Amino acid sequence: MRLTRPILAPIGAALVFALAGCGSGATKPAAVPQAATGSLEHLAAEVKCTPNMQTDADEIRQAICKNSDGKFILATFATDRGQREWINGAKDYGGHYLVGRKWVAVGETSTMNALRTTLGGDIEEGTDHSGHGSDEPSAGASHSGH
């Protein structure tokens, strides 16, 4: 029996992970397309909004957009590094971010989830500041991107 238990433990763990990923079709999230690329105007057109430009510079272009899914900020970047620095700084203010290659959308969770079905990308969360009274550091408190 000593040989059986070490073998069963990894098999049991693998089975738990496999089952955790498999649920009924009713709860399966919509398939996420490959992340979109293109200009701010192209991305805005993909999600059917007319961008209200706020910043139009060489390194960043940022607009406020509104469509049937909600209101959000859409930004495009000249470089991957510039994008990551912007996101790292913005996350200190909380929020929900849909991140693609050289672009990001910022808004409510439901809006980001809806945009993701068209634009693809990854959802990132900003720092949660709701627990200021606790002694626990927030998830991003020790993270420094500068």
C-alpha cells in the first residue's frame, strides 16, 4: 500500500484540476478571439463607438468611448514599454483593464468582458483600495514599476 498512495495523490490532483476546468456548457464563457490590433480609430470601429479624443500624442492616443456595452477609455501606445508603464501607473487607481498589444481599454468589469468578446485581450485588475483599515498590504503595494 505504500506504493499506491504516492501514485494516487498526483493522479487525484490531476483529476481535480481536469474536472475544475470542465463544467456544463451553460457556464462556459464565450470564446475569446485573438487580440485585435490597429489604430485607436480601428479598435473603436470594431466595438462600434465614436472616440472622443482626449490625448493625441506620438507616444499615446487616448479617447473616451461609449457604446451599447457602456462607457470606457480606449488608449493606444507607440511602444510595448510605454503601454506597460502606463498600465502600472494607472493600476494604482484601481479599475478594470482590457489589455491587447499596444492598446488598453479601461472601464467597468461588465463593459470590459463585453469588449473582450470582440477585441480579445486579457483582463487585468487595478489595486483594490477598499481595505485601507487592515494591516494587510494590498496586492500591488510592494509592486513598483518605476
